[in-house]
Amino acid sequence: MKTTVDVVAERFRLTYSCESIDPDFGDLFGDTVVVWHNYESEMSVPGRELADVMIRMVSAASEVVRGHRDTVWAMQVSPDGFTLAATLEGELPDGTPVRIPRCLLVEVRDGLIVRINEFGDHSQREPYDRVLKAAGRFRS
């Protein structure tokens, strides 16, 4: 079933912000999704695998970050995708405050997510990633 970009964007936002994990999140993704972070190489990932990784990552964030908040403060939808600006905030287990703003540009084709470009400051993310890796929760 094909969905509109508006519906895809809203379902993605709800899961990405940990507001409400969509049990059918994997249905939003194409067979293969190209993922790029401004601090990593581009990669192609099977869509359902990416959906599973994203759910594990957002769930891990709410478990390892005290006072976890992942606020989506802007989202714009266009006929071929959406942009989303969000900030993860809270405190790491050692008391270190964490604040990670980022912007995603998401391409949707035929009602399915086919590409995600994420822009963020890697140095703001590193302490958080170390905690996730130590807990065995980093993209695993």
C-alpha cells in the first residue's frame, strides 16, 4: 500500500522522536535506503534493517539518557520528501549533559523512504555514541 508523503513524514516523526513507536515502521522504507551522515560515508541499507536499527537506537536513547527528550522542532513536507530538525537532550549516566541538534533530509519515492541525509555535529554526538557502544546498543 502506498502512502502520502504527509503520512510517511508524520509516522516517521512519531517514531524518530520516541513519541510513539510505529509497530509498522518498516513499511515506510523502500527495499534499499541510501543513508548519509555529514561525518560518515554514504551507505545503502535494506529498508527493514534500517527501520529496526532506528527503533533500537531511539529506544536505547530513552533508556541510557536521563531526562531524555528528543524534540522535533521543525518539519516541512514537500511532494518528494520532508525535512526534519530535532534536538536530543538529557544527561549521560556519568552526569554529562548531552545536546545533539541535527537535521534530516528525507527523500520519499512512491510513498516509501529511499534516502536519508543527516547533518549534525559529530563532536556533540561522540560522548553519547560512546555510552551506546559501551552498553552494546550502538546500531547493533
